[in-house]
Amino acid sequence: MGSGLASLIRLRRWNLDEERQRLAPLMRALQELQEKLAGLDAEIDREREGAANDEVAFAYASYAGRAMVRRAAAVDAIARAEAAATAQRQVVLLCHREMRSAELAEQARFEKLAREARRREQIAVDELALLTRDNG
């Protein structure tokens, strides 16, 4: 039974590592999308400030329409990326719980074995004490 738990723990640890590796690129992609949105917002702000000039104000309306479409697409992509990352985080959490459960089972097993060894040792000491008392 002991090696079975150790093997189970190794398997669950491996699964956890695999799921964490799947989470990492999702988190990087989400961060990149958020950075792109921040850059787009900064670009829109710069263009808005530049549109205060009457000579380019007419072109701003066309730009703003396209920029808002790009911004909406970016927000939608972020929402999808967040959903994927959240789902993967849940998988990682589940794998961690499974691994921890196996670790706790192994720890309980070791503690039970230690208690049993202490009990046997105490029985042997008690028997030895009885023998020396009876013989002495």
C-alpha cells in the first residue's frame, strides 16, 4: 500500500505540474491583451487630444469609430481569455486538492505505522519488565 500512495502522489504532482504549465501561457496571453488594450486606450486619448485642432477634427470621427470597434474586440478577447484562465485555475486547484489529499493519506499512514511501532515497543518493554520482576 505504501508504494501505491507514493506512486499516486507522484502522478498527482505530475498532473498538477502539467496543468500549471497549461495555465502559464493563458496568463501571459491575458496580460498581453490587457497591455494592448491599455495601449489602444492611450492611442485613443492622444488622437482625441489631437482632434482639438480644427484641421484634423473631421478625421477624428472616422478614426474614433474604427478605434471603438477595435476596443470592443479587445475587451471581448480579454473576457474570453479571463474565462479560459479562470477555468484553468479551477483545474489547477482541483489537481492541487487531489495531490494534497494523497499526501495527507500517506502522512496518516506513516503516523499509524509509527503508533503501531510504539505500541509494539511498549509491549516488549512491559514484557521484559515482567520477566525481570518475576526472575529477580
